[in-house]
Amino acid sequence: MRYELTERRQLILKLVIQEYIESPARPVASETLQRKYNLQYSSATIRNELAALEELGLLTHLHTSAGRIPTDAGYRYFVENLMERQALSPQEQRTIQHQFYQVRGELEQWIHLAAAVLARIAHNAAVVMPPRSLEVRFKHLELIAIYETVILLVLVLHDGTIKQQTLTSEQPYSQDELSQVAQRFNQQLHNAGLAEVERLERTDWEPPLSAFEQTVLELIARAMRQLEGQINERLYHDGLLEMLQQPEFSQPERIRQAIAILEEGKGINPLIPQALSSNGVQVVIGGEHVEDAMREYSVVLARYGRGRDLAGVVGIFGPTRMPYPRSISSVRYISSVMSDLLAELYGQRPDA
């Protein structure tokens, strides 16, 4: 929805949101705005403007005598139109770079470090999806004879993921015979994505596939489908205690809900594909979420990595009363640092 706000209403809305974010979730009264920010308007004028902003759906109030608090629409207008960009200070950037430099060659450690740094900066929970290929692609297959008709299938994908599965054949195969079968697939499926593997399932091979080879091909396709569906399921998180110290979490039920969201990832995982396919920082506020359990939370996400070859997501999760300028700038900066580290680790250029 488009809002045509005067400069005065924009200023008052901005100050209400800033004050509400900085305070321990206290509604903002007209007298507070006039006194603290030395506004050159009377309290009556400010009250009228607050009422007008409430009619527009940008502010609301909890009861008659209370001050105003932002709505989801008010936060959205603030993020898109009023928010001043707050870059991390040079000192903060140097500290972060030094921390990452110390673990630069250890992928697992800097994923955990990214979550810890974001949580500390934003005083909210942080989530990090490890980097992986956004398209599951075949790299190598091994078939290993275990015992008579029992065979171990080892599938290696382009991003280093390894999938192992045992299968039973109707007749025994020697290791040489299994190696020949594996070599045929390695030649035919080299660097193939899931769509190509599924196409080859429907294609007549020359020479034709044996029943055993057809079973192997079906297992390869099934494993790749499962792995592609799991791309965004592994999320690291940190900062739960920082987030739970905020006044929004005074009730046990709200605490349990937040823990469940982070531990199970149900409300955050659906946002990952959009973040992976987008450039810049994505902000989802309150009622914009599809999941009902997420309606009182905001999420700030950004992708990092190298195109579709290898990419992940970093982000912040917290109540809608979130310090958006600092959250957005920290997510943007950490995603940039991680893109550079990933490029250095794999010797390729990061995303532009």
C-alpha cells in the first residue's frame, strides 16, 4: 500500500519507531516526543498526527490512555522510506575481520563464528545456512562389493556431499564388474544435474541398461531428489539468550515458541529459497510471514557465496521491535565477509 505522508508525519513516525525500538517496548506518548526530541510542535499537534498515522494503519495503541506503538505496516514504511543506513564502525569491521582471519581455513568454525558475531551485534538470534551448491550435480559413483549379492553404492556430488546406500542384486557381481558399471555412469552422468539424470531415466541407452543398472540409476536419481529437497534444512543458530532477555519474552509460552522456531526451523526454512535467489538483504516483518507462528517476529536475511555454484544464507531473527538499521547493516557486512572467505577458500570469485 502506498502512503502519502507529509514531512511532519514522516518525522513523527520515524521518531515513534526509533523510540519504541530503543525503549524496553514502552508505548510512545506525544509528550515524550516533544520533550526528548525538542519538536517545534505543540503536544496537541503531535497527538493529532499520531491519530492520523493510526488511522493509516502505521501506528496503533494498546489502550485508550497509552501512547502509540508501530504496526507491521509502520515498520515496513520505516525500513523502506525512513531508515538511515548505519554501517558498522571501522573498529567493528576490523575486529570482525580479525576474528574470521583466525579461522579462515576452517569452514565449520567460521559458520559458527558468523552466527555468534551477528547475535552479539544485533542482540537477537542469528541463523546461518552453510554454503552448498544450489543445484545438486553428479560427480562420481562407486559400487563396492560387500558380500555376495550385497553392494554398497557411494554417490559423490559436486559440492562434496556423499550419499551411501546398500542394495541387493539378484545375482552376484565381481568387483571388476561393479567398477565397469560405475564407470559407465561416471562417463554418462558427468556433472549432470537432477533434471538431466531424470531425463536419462526415461532415455533408451545404447547398449540398453540391465535391470541392475536401471536400479542403480533410479537410486542415484532418488538420492539427488532427496538432497535437493534438503538444501535449506541445516541451519546453525546462536544468540537465543540475547533475544530472550528482551521484554517480549516475559511469558513462558512466547519463550517456548521462539525456541521451537529456532530449533525446528519451520518458520525460517521457507524463507531460505527466496533469500538464495535474491540479491541484497531481505526483510520479512510480522504479518508478512506465511507461518502463523512467525507473525510476531521479523527476519533479516542475505545470501553469500558464488552464484549457484556455492551459496548460503546469514540472517537475524527476533521480535518485530528490532533495530532494523543495525540488523540490516550487520547482515549485509557479514554476508560480504563470508563471500570473500568462500572465494578465498575455493579460489574463485564471489558473488558481485
